[in-house]
Amino acid sequence: MANASGLLVIERILRDRQGIWQQIVEDRELPKLTGQMLVSSVVALAVYGAVLGSFHSVLMALTSAGKLPLLFLATLTICLPTLYLFNLVFGARLSIRQSLSLVMVALTVTAMLALAFAPISLFFLITANDYSFFKLLNVVILALSALVGLRFLTGGMRVLNEHGLLAPKVAPAVPAADPAVPAVEPAKELVTAGAANGATPAPAPVQIPPAYGPQPLRPQPRPPAQPTPPSMTLLYIWILLFGFVGTQLAWTLRPFFGSPEMKFSLYRDIDGNFYAEIFRTIADLF
């Protein structure tokens, strides 16, 4: 399983995610792992893009098969330097390879979930040939897949935080010298009256120093809670930034579905925005 390539890497991510996180922490064979995830993501997104474009025509299906992987990879290329520089500014010790592999895990999960939804999308394409419904359905599918992928991203960042990679390296503290142990006084012999007559003296009782006697239990202070590192907080800001860049880029690269009332075109004029189009589609549907 560890040597699986291509699409089999998703099985390792889902079944052995701790092994994936450990490999990223150790910075071990990350170029190979990233290449496997890249191939898996591109193939899965291309298949799902073909499903989206098949609503219009075969030519639109082929175009969307190329544009959907381009959408995700271009968004990653635009936003990854921001995540890496955020980590550097706040003292995180992640390399660029570790940051890329971490984000690629989320992208691979997103792409594979979208591919898993492809038969459902095809089913509604055949049985309910409604453009507004089909477009809204696939937007929900992509949003749900992205949310699951981002959950993997935050989970991986927490693991890196537990290994101390999101905080500056702190020099180990010098241990304090142990306090002096009180010297044990020698036990004093008790001389009895019979000892003077040659009788065996009674054994002297052993005196236990107070430091070694039973001590009352004192409540131990709780260790202070570790504050959330700034890199972890900025990750959520970066996720929002990634979402805004991705949706705007999707609007720029449209069409992916292709309205049946319009002829095939590779690109459309940039007017309006993604969110206004979603609200308009919901209004048309109801």
C-alpha cells in the first residue's frame, strides 16, 4: 500500500492517514508522494469535468475535462506561496515540500470524492434534464467535496502542530540543580542498665528523618494550556482566501456546463460574479 501509485494513493490516504502525516513530518519521499497525488487529482477532476460538460455537447465535455483540473491547480499555485510565507513569518518550520504535500492531500481527497459523485450526477443528467438543477447539484457536490478535503487539511496541520513544526524551535531549558538532601543523623545507641553487667543491649530504634517520612499529598498544579500557534489560526484565513480565489477563477474560466441556449464557446466575457450567478440559478429553479 505504501508503494501504491496513481489512483491507489487515495486508498492509502483514507486508510493510513497517520502514516501520511508521519511521512510529511519526517519529510520522507515527498516528491514521489506528491507526484502520485497530482496524477490522481488530475485524472479524477478530468473525468468529473467531462461529466459536467456532457450536459451541452461532446466538445464541451472535452473542454471541461481540461479546465476543471486547471482550475484547482491554478488556485493552488496562486495560494500556496501565501500559506508558506505565513508559516515562515510566524516561525513555523515547514518546508515548501511539506506545505505542498499537505495541501495536495486535501486536493486529492476533494478530487476523489467528486469522482465518486460522478455516477449520481450522470443519473440526474439522464433522468432530469434541467440546466438550473444540474448546475446547482454539481456546485453542491463540489462544495461538499471541498469541505471534506479541507477537513483533512486542518487535521494534518494539527498533527504537525503536535510535532512542534508550527512553532519556533525553543532551546531546551537547563535543568535546575537538585536541592541538597538533608544528611541522615546516625542512630543513637540506647545503653540499658543490663549492658553494664554484660547483657546484650536492646537494638536501637532507627530514626527516620522527617524528609523521608510520609508526607501529606498536595494538589499538583496543572500545566498551562498550550496556546494555539498563529500558523494554525492563519490556516483558517488561508482557507477562506483559497475559496474566494477558486470561485473567482472558476467564474473566469467558465463555461463548465454550457447553457443549452447558447452555442459552444471556450470562454465567456467576464461580467458579474460567481455568487450572483448562484443566487440567480436558485431563483430560476424555484
